[in-house]
Amino acid sequence: MRVLGWPAYKVRQSNPYPWLLYSHLSKHGVSIDEFSTARLLFGKYDILHLHWPEHHFIGPSVVRTLLRAARLLGILLMARVCGTRLVWTVHNLKPHKQYHPMIERWVWKTFTGLIDAYSSLSSSAIEQILRHYPALCTKKVFVAPHGHYRGFYRDDFSKREARRKLDVAVSATVIGFLGRISTYKNTPSLIKSFSQLRDENLVLLLAGAPDGESMEEINGLAKNDPRIHLHLGFVHEDDIQLYLKASNLVVLPFVEILNSGTAMLSLSFGCPVLVPEKGSMGELQAYVGDEWVRTYSGELTSEKVQDALGWALGARRTDFPDLGPFEWNKIAEQTKRAFEHCLE
């Protein structure tokens, strides 16, 4: 079986998901190549596997959006002519930013009509996906979970050493947030909720590169609270462990969430998470246990953060959750079987 991944290996540093999936798939006899138009036209591939198609057409310029959309849809049409099946892994229910809603709706309708099958990262997300993209009701579907990150990132610091590196007191109770700081992640609500907690022993550790819309607001909200430690910028992969090992609890106050690589990353380092009761978070909680994942409904408040801190510090848990269902080798086997089904 020959598969074109779009993307495959080239985004390893920014998002290792495709690299981890394909490196394990290759161990099961599946040949994976990075997408290019030339490979599609002349390589005789069985499947074109797409991730985050919105990256290929959505942007602020109307003309550029139309040109890029035409290219994307043209490539899909070429693939169909070449006899290549089209499979889309649905990472997000919708793009995090929308610039031209009418154009984007047309592109999504056409895109979902062209693909042969789609993959969901959880069973619970399928209903939401179909509600949002009704054209997928007639397509083949399979479930392949988001794998864990145990052993992928450097992990050789203790909690004490991580806190010393970050200038955080060993005795502090630390709430962490790690990842790109974008509007949809609702980071200001976490800062506001945290600032209403009066415990001087608390620390909020915020690490990640903010987008242009978030930088000024984040700095403004944090400047009067010395307990808030901002590390605004790209986090090198060797430093990821510092922020997660230093934290007692990771809070992800996303406005919308279907799946979360950050939640899986936190669990991979043995850090419990507080997440909205949305998307597949309830299913994740059921898999790993409610001593590792706590959900909340409605808006994030200081009371919810305080309750979650009590839970994080008081719950009895092992050093790491059981991430057996999220082993990449199992996911690769599931994905290979699904690809074979697509070719029937």
C-alpha cells in the first residue's frame, strides 16, 4: 500500500502527530511519502491522507483564498482521476479563524463531497462532525485515537529541577498552560480566574507563542500579578518537560474543543488536566480515569479552578495514567485496516 501524507514528516517539530503515525505505519508495510503534486501525478499512490486542509486555503486575502482553494480542490480532482482514494483525518470541527465565511463554506462543501472517507480521533466526535459536515454521512468512517507522547519528548528533569530552572518555588502550587496562545484557547479567562484566587502560594505558568491579537491582552492582564509567570514565545521541544513537570494541574480553557493534543501531552508527562466538557474530552476521561481528567461546563470561573486544584492535589493516582489505548503501534494497525477498507 502506498500513501501520500499531506503533511507527513515535514511538520515533525511543530506538530509531531503525522510523523508519529506514519513512522509506525511504515513498520506495518505501508509506504508513506510526503505529498507533492508530481508524486500524486506520477507515483501511483493508493491513498492521499489529508490533515488540516484549512491550512491550504484559509487566509485574510480574498484573492489568495480563492486561488489556494482552487489549487486544493484541483489536486483532489486530480487524485480521483488518478484512482487515488482521499481520506481526511478531522482534527478540528472547524478552523480556529474564519476570514471569508461564504467562500469557506463553499470550499468545505465541495471538499467533503470529494473525499472517500474520514477518520475521527474519537467515537464521540462523529456525531458532531456529521452535524457540521452533512456530506460526510455517505462516506466511510473509522476511528483512530490521538496517540500519546510518552518517550517522544525529553523527560529527564524532576519536579524540583524543573521549578528551579523556571524560577518557581518548590513549595508553590502551580497551574500550567502550554501551547500556542490563540483567541480560541481563551487564555484571558484563565488569567482572570486565577487572579481572583488570593492564595499567595499559587503560581500560573503560561508558556507558548501568542498570536498578534493575544499578546497585548495577555501582558495587560498579567502585569499586576507577580504570581503569573509568562514565557511568551516558541517553546523548544527539549523544554516542554519543564512546564509540565513543574505543574500540579494543566488547565485548558478552550472556547471550542473537539480533540486536544495538549491534553494528551500533559497526561503523557503524568500531569492531570482540567478541560471543558466538550468534544471528545468526556471520552478521554472515560479512557484514562476521572483522577486524571476533570471536566467543567459553562464558563471557567475561579471557583472551578479552585475546585480542580483541590482535586489535582488530593486525588489518589499513580505516577502516570494508563495510556494503553493510545499506543501508536495500535493506532497504526487500526489505520492500516481502515485504509485497506477504503480500497475495497
